[in-house]
Amino acid sequence: MASASAPANEGKQHSNPPKEETQNQPSGSNVVASIVVRMEVDTCEPTWPEHA
């Protein structure tokens, strides 16, 4: 999980200005991490669609 959020977090910091991203960084990181985790779960576990 940590390794999945690290690259996404870095990419967002480089993509957007650090000043504005400082406030939005936590939210954006959580959203990206959530999407990455969901995609991984969807690929690994076929029960994810039912759980959603």
C-alpha cells in the first residue's frame, strides 16, 4: 500500500504547484491511493464488484 501511494504522491507534487498542493495534497493522495487500491483489489479479488 505504501509503495502504491508513494509514486502517486510524488507525481502530484511535481504536476501541481507545491503552495496550492500543500492543502490539497492529503485529499488528492488519499483519492489516488484509494483508486489504486480499488483497482488492485478489483484485479486480485473478483468479489470486489459485489462488495461495492
